Amino acid sequence: MAVQSQDRKTDASAVSVEGLGKSFGEKVAFADVSFEIGHGEVFGFLGPNGAGKTTAVRTLGTLIAPTSGSAVVAGLPLTPANGAKIRRRIAIVPESPGLYQRLSVRENLECFADLYGTASPGGRITRVLAAVNLADRADDVSGALSKGLRQRVALARALLADPVVLFLDEPTSGLDPVAAQEVLSLIDGLRRDGVTIFLTTHRLEEAERLCDRVAILNTTLRMTGRPAELRDRLFARTLAVRVLSPLDAPDAVFAGAPGVEGWRLADGEYLLTVSDSTVAAPAVTRALVSAGADVLSIGESRHSLQDVYLELIGNQS
Ligand SMILES: Nc1ncnc2c1ncn2[C@@H]1O[C@H](COP(=O)(O)OP(=O)(O)OP(=O)(O)O)[C@@H](O)[C@H]1O
Ligand SMILES: [Mg+2]
């Protein structure tokens, strides 16, 4: 990891993108995209089909040239002259693994190690196979592996190069929940090893669990931030209050409580818009008790990343 630790000391971010865009003729794949990814961060790229995610991965991975803007990838400006150097510092796991079907898992990795010029490939291959829990399948023919196992081989191949930045394009697409879970655990392990990960996904609960920050893309970037930040930026906080019988004078109870900005009744629940639930919840509890109400529950109602996503994408695409 010599290159990696050296880069980490000198660069502020692992990937920095400024006004980046890619068009194919008249067709705009993505436009005016800007973001930064810190070293060791897991950055999620979310967006509907055709949003430009794969094209962005291919652009940052130096497989195609951008049509506008600039980027720094793994410490190097994204220019045609730097292409080979950048490719030595990154790895891409594409949507389909692209293995040689007739070769065994180990033979596949040997081929790619040769291509990458990996030093002492034998030991390295053993290590990456162990990292993806495939040591016992090394001699299996790749074409006979299940989709989930092939995905793991693709991940092993990506790790051969000891990447500073790892691009994963929908790594769990088409996998059953157990296989998806295994791939996610592997990604989590890589994060603990300090690898910076750029991950595209349609699975919002996966992004919510795994990603430090997410960007929501629909040709242009709609929002970037920690999932919790996005929720707070888009939605007012809400307290849901249930009482045994309807309040006689709800306005009198809620309006005077600090932190409460408004209330409404929905499905037998009082939904309070609050500025700060840590202030509002205790105050509302006290107000309810002194009004003689029998409180069944008071809780903050949480918006999921899915709510954020639908708010940004659902009614705009
Ligand atoms: N080589 C190409 N030539 C022309 N148009 C392209 C090319 N590659 C991608 N596009 C277009 O760019 C847009 C973005 O495609 P892209 O594959 O990046 O989307 P995506 O977000 O990865 O979608 P998905 O979730 O379906 O994988 C689409 O409209 C697509 O048709
Ligand atoms: Mg794609």
C-alpha cells in the first residue's frame, strides 16, 4: 500500500469533481456534476435507470473522456496523459463481471495479475481470494459459478491492484439477499482497510447502511450529503403522539409547548411539526400529562432515504 499511504498524506480528497459532464453527441448522459470524496469514505451514487451513473463511473475510471469540467482521481488530474497512471491507482467492478468463463477462478486472477503487472502475483492472489472468502473455490471453473460468486471473483480481481479508489457499479444487482449481504460485508471490510469506495446502487437501504455520504443523480446532481442530513434538509421533523382518547383542546396543549411549530390530526395520531424534538418531546409530554391525557406513545417519525430519493427523483423524472 505504498502509493496509497503516500497519497493520503498529500491530498485533501480521494476524488474531486468539478462541473463534470459527458454527452454522446446530442445525448447528455450527465452534466455539471461536482462533489468531493474524502479518503476512506464510502460514497453512494443513487439515481434511476439512465441517470448517468455508469457513464460517470466510466468517465472517472478513464474509460471514456468527459466532454466538460474537470476531476482529480486518486491524486491525479483526469487528463488523457494521466490515464494509465490513474488506472494503476484505481479499480472498477463493472455491472457484469466479465470473467473468462472457461478458466478457473485462480487462472482468471493470474491473467489479470499479469495484465496489471502485479508483483509476486501468487501470494497476492491467495490473499485476495481469502479476502472475498473464495479460497476453497480457487480451482472451480468460472463459468460454473453462481452470480454471487462471480461477483466476488470480480471484487477479488479489483483488489489485485491494491486500489486507492474502488469503483463499484451496482455490486449487488441481481443477487439474492444472502449473497448481497456477503458482498456488502466485504465492502464494509474494505472500508475498514481504508479503501475509498464509489458505489452506484438502486438499493436505498443498502446506501443508507453502507455509505458515509450519498449523491442523488438524475442527469444533474440533485443533492449530496449524509443520509441523515438529506432527510433533515428535505423534511421538517415530526413528532407522532398517540393518546387513549381525543384531546378536548389540542391547540391549548400543543401551541404552548416550546419547539412545537404546528400540529394536525391524521389516523388518530397527532402529528406535530417541531424545530427540535429533544426540546419538544419532553415539553409535549409534560403538557399532555397536565391536561390529564392518557399518553400511549410519543415518537419521532423518521423519513427514510427512500423518502428523500422519491422527493428528489420521483416527481421529476
Ligand atoms: N455509448 C453511449 N452512447 C450513447 N448514449 C449513451 C451511451 N452510454 C450511455 N448513454 C446514455 O446515457 C444515459 C445514461 O446512461 P447510464 O448507463 O450512465 O445510466 P445509469 O444511471 O447507469 O442507468 P442504470 O441504472 O440503468 O444502469 C442513458 O440515456 C444512456 O442511454
Ligand atoms: Mg448503470
